[in-house]
Amino acid sequence: MLIQKLPDTLKFHHLNVEYCPQFVEQRLSEGIQFPEFLHRAVLKRRCEFLAGRACSKRGLLALNHLPILELKVGEHNQPLWPDGIVGSISHCVGHAVAVVGRESVDLVGVGIDIERVVSADLAQQIGDHLLSKQEQNIAQTVFNYQQLVTVVFSAKESIYKAIFPVVNRVLGFESVELVKVNAEKGELVFEFCFELKQTFNHDITVYYELWGDELFLTWCCLAERDLCKLNLLGSNNINKA
């Protein structure tokens, strides 16, 4: 599968996940390293982890970057990328994706997320916790409620992954708010909360695609121009995760 509008500087890979010991063996035969803490994990967790790492390895190869044996895991479970590389990994039931690129002034962070559209019952249970009234009002003419809950959750996940190396902390769902939807372009525009506006100097755009009727893929990028001037000094160390 391909992503529309993805810059040539970013390499995207998708892998269907199968939940069987043979799938694990296939990924290990590719040279994907299995971290010690996952040796006793359930089969589902092992298959999805290895699939995500396989996608990231293929992305690194597409960049002509010699892949390291293992992407280590940070304290917040984020992948730790090689110097000069930015990337992001995501998986849901049956699918894993990754996007990687070379760090530059135009690419200092990237986030990607893939989610299955939630059930009607789950959407009702979690919708009010994930969405503000403004977000529900803005997007209700574009998406049904299940889609709305899913795509906004996914988009926020993509944003948090892209900006994590800058803020270096886990954020709540109220940290960004949907302010505009452009269905024709597949764009969601989010505004940062007051605190984050001290770090990021304007809104952030997330791109989304609906694969079939059940999968949302979202992604976004961060450039040096998106950072307030006071944060540019730290941009050389951005998104090593």
C-alpha cells in the first residue's frame, strides 16, 4: 500500500501481521532482533512488535542506510532511531506500518498511526473522553461517530509521536484540539494548547486516509520552522526516538 502526499524524503512500509509462530520465525530470519523483555510476551504482542521493526528496517534500507541490528526502546516505549534518522512505527490488529526519513531542516520529526475503526459501543464509551464538544461539532458532517472517534484518536497519536522528542513527555488528549477538517484533501488541522504554543509556533496538519471501511492511517511531519526560535537550539537532537 502507498500513502498519498507522502514526501519523497520519507519511506513508508506496510506489513500484514499474521499471528503464528511461523510469522515470528520469518521476521527473525530477516535479522530483526527480539528484545529480552518481550521473550515472554504473548504471541500477538511478539508478532506486532516484530512486524513494526521489519517495516522500519525496510525503510532504512530504502534510504540506503545500513540498518542497525536492533532499534532499542526508550523509557516511554518509543523506538530509539539511529543518529540522523527520524521515524515512527504503528500497528493494530492485522497491520504494521513504519515511516522513516533523513533528518533535515524540513524534517525534524514524523509521526504515523494506524487504527481499526472502533465499534459503536466503544465509541460511545470513550468518545466524550477523547473529543471536545468543538471537535465533535467540527467533524460530525464529515465522519460518522465511530469514524470520528477513531480518526481523531489516531491523528493525536501521530502528533504526539512527531513532537515527543521535543516535549519529552506523555501528553493528554486535551493537548491538541481539532479546529478544521478538509475532507477533499484528507487533512485535519489541530491547534496546540496554550502551554505547547510556547514550543510550537503554529497549528499542525495531520493527513489521513481511510483504507476500505475499517482502517484509518494518519501521519504528520515536523520541520524546524514549526518550532519557536527558543527551541531551535535543541533541534539537532530532535526525534532520535
